[in-house]
Amino acid sequence: MDNDLRVQAAPDYAAVVLGNLSEPYPHSAHHTQMSAEDQPTPEQIHPAFYTSFDWHSCVHMHWLGASLLGGTPGSPLAGAAPAGASDGGAAAWVDGPTAVKVREAIGANLTAAKLAVERDYLLANPSWERPYGWAWLMRLAATCSASSDAQPA
């Protein structure tokens, strides 16, 4: 994508991310109930990824937010990429105040405790959201790992 277009679109992308990460409904749950009592809320079974319309879209929104903070090449605010950064390690695509809001939204969801619940659900349901959702989860992890942002998530 042309960098000028990405520069122009970045504030709109950030607004979409912030909207998606703050709205738990509507939500399309894809949880297989094992009994009549097995009716958890999306937040109970997916505390890190329950906003957006469904799980994989929420993971995708976290990736988009993380990529706006850094980790995708060509940013107008880019510095030198860290050695070995798989995504180029570029700096933020959004201004400072927007980056703070995105970082806070992502950070509120991607805590160790919440990610442990997500991990446990995926281990207990190994075919769930595969391959598409798992691919976005790996993309999110790679982008966070490659980010030059001091605290991408």
C-alpha cells in the first residue's frame, strides 16, 4: 500500500480499533455448549478477545492497533529498525495522543491473566477458529515482538 495512503488512513484505522476494542456487543459467539448451564458470556471465555463482532475479528483489531504503534515498515515516524525485527520494527503511524489511547486499549486486554484464559480455551478446543483466527493470533504476536514501541501490548 502506498505510504501516503497509509499515513492518511492511520487516524481512521486507529478510530476503528478504539471503537472495536471498547464495544462488547454485538458479538457472534462460536462456543459449543456442553450443557444447558454452559452459557458463558463472551468476556468470560475470551477475556482478551471478546470485543468486535467475533473472536478472530477482535484479534485482528489488536493486530491493527499494534501495527499502528510500530512494527510495520514505512511509517512517517520511523527510526532505525531493530536488528532482526521480522516486520521492520518501524515507529508509530499515529500521533502521540492517539498512540497512548491505542496502547491503553490493547494493554487493558492483553494482560497475562487474560491471555492465560485464551491459551487454556485454545488448548481445550484445538480446532476452534483454525486456521484463520490462529493465523491472526500469530500475526499479532509477531508484530508485538517486532515492534519498536516501548510497550506495544
